[in-house]
Amino acid sequence: MVGTDGGAVTVSRTYDPANRKPSVAVLGALADVKNTHPAALSLSLHDYVDADSLDRLLTRKRGATVSFPMDGYSVTVTPDEVVLSVA
């Protein structure tokens, strides 16, 4: 889903936590926004957040939310959704 909020563009992608790690979902959402394959991204998630810790936190804590900046986006991850926002 794509929306606008006060001039900012927001993209939301849901994912199935039983089949996809949150860290993989983040890279997938960013790749979707950039219209490319996740392997073609010229960045490493580890440059922005500890991917293993992100996965552990979001798979073990119901209701957890993690937010961080990444590649010009504000990223918010919950146990089943990734939201990318850019102004």
C-alpha cells in the first residue's frame, strides 16, 4: 500500500512471520520500492541495524515495533508489517 501523510510518501508491506524473517521483509520492501531484486540492493542491512537482533526481537515479542533510518527512509517494522516513509 502507498499513501501520503503531510507530503511524505509511505509504503507498507505485510509479511508472514511464519515464512519470512523480519530482516528479509525489510530488504524485500526496500527492493519493491526501488523496483529491483533484494540481492541487487547496494547496501547491507547490517549498516543500519543488527539483523539478527531485529529478527529475534520481532519473532519473540508480540506487539514489538522497531524503527530506524535506512537509505533515506524511515523504516518501522512490526511482527507482520514493514513501513517505509520518505519525505
